[in-house]
Amino acid sequence: MTHFVLVAGSWLGAWAWDEVAAELRAAGDDAHPLTLSGLAEKQGVPAGLETHVRDVVDEVGRLGLRDVVLVGHSYSGIPVALAAERIGDRLRRMVLVDANVPVDGESFLSGWPSGPVREAIAAHDGFWPPLAADDFAGQGLTDEQIRRIVDGATPHPGATLVEAAAVQGSPADLPTTYVKCLLDGDEPMPAVAPLLAGDRWELVRMDTGHWPMFSRPRELARILRESAAGR
């Protein structure tokens, strides 16, 4: 049995992994979707980036997990990778799904034209408002899947997006599968490229959009299981 801790990206909670978790459990594995502080059922809990890192580390400790696979999607690649450093030999592998990666001294909003996001955070009491339905066009999602995301999304704590990461080691040293969703761009973001050049990272491509837990849950679950098994 493999223990998966599943962390979704901005605006989403543990609920986003319902279908993937069901597939993993049906195959005999252990799935623990995690909602980060300030989101979904944890709305109202103050959160910065360090809070989200602790959320992941504490979940692994609370459950007493060893040989764990940490899965981070989109924004959550940053706290997941920082947590992976901290759990040490409890980690089997990290899987980053179309995800950001931490760069020491930089934030989620560093390195790209993030002015509109910063303005939105300032205009919404420190929270990044969820996307509208039209923003999900071209991402391989059905109308029903888009409605599910939009209806379940909650504002994302802005502090987690602007606080700089403090990287202790190098993510390149962690055994990692990076899943690139091709409808969201052919190549991983620039910060990922040097990590993939090392011998501990592998690249897997999915012919779908940025939210494969909704658009291709069965395929994503298979990739997670194969990554955990080293295939």
C-alpha cells in the first residue's frame, strides 16, 4: 500500500481530489486529500506560506505516515516541495502536477507579470478571488466539471502567494515526478527546467488541461501509482 497526501492548488480544497482518491483506494492504496488553511472548510483560518508548509508536514505526522508520496498541484507545488524537505526519510516520492516549485527568496508571484493578481488581492481584502467559468475554456473540462470547480472554489489567502520561500536544500535532490499538462502549455515553467535536468526528476506529459483531477482523474491516478512504484 502506498500512502498519498494530495494537495490541490489555489482556491481548491480536499474535495478536488474526490475522484482521484476513489481510484487510488480502489487499487488498494491509501489516499489523504488535504485542505490547506484558509480554504474550503478551513476558511477563516489565517494563513501564510509557512502555514501551508506546516499543514502538509503536520498531516504526515498526525497520520504517522512513512514511505509517503506527496502530491502538489499548481500553487501547492511550493508548500509541498518545502514540506518534502522537512519530512526527511518519510518521503518516498514527490509528484508535482502542472505545479510551481519553490525558489529561495522568491514567491509564487515572482517571475511573471503578476500585477493584476496583486491588484485583485488588494481589492478583495487580502484574498485572490476564484476564476470565473470562462477562464477554464480550452482546458479539456466539460461544462459540468467547470461548474463543479467554480461552485466549490473559495478565495485564496493572498499572503501565501506573496511570501518568499525559504528553501533549505535543493528540490533537485528529491525523487520527483513532474506532470506537465499540455493544454496549459507545452513546456514546464522556467524554474522547473533545471530540476528536470538532474537525475532525480522525471517528466510525464498529460494531454489535458491544468486541472487533471477533474478532466482525467483515472489517468492521473494511474500516473500517481506508476510514479510511486518507480515505473
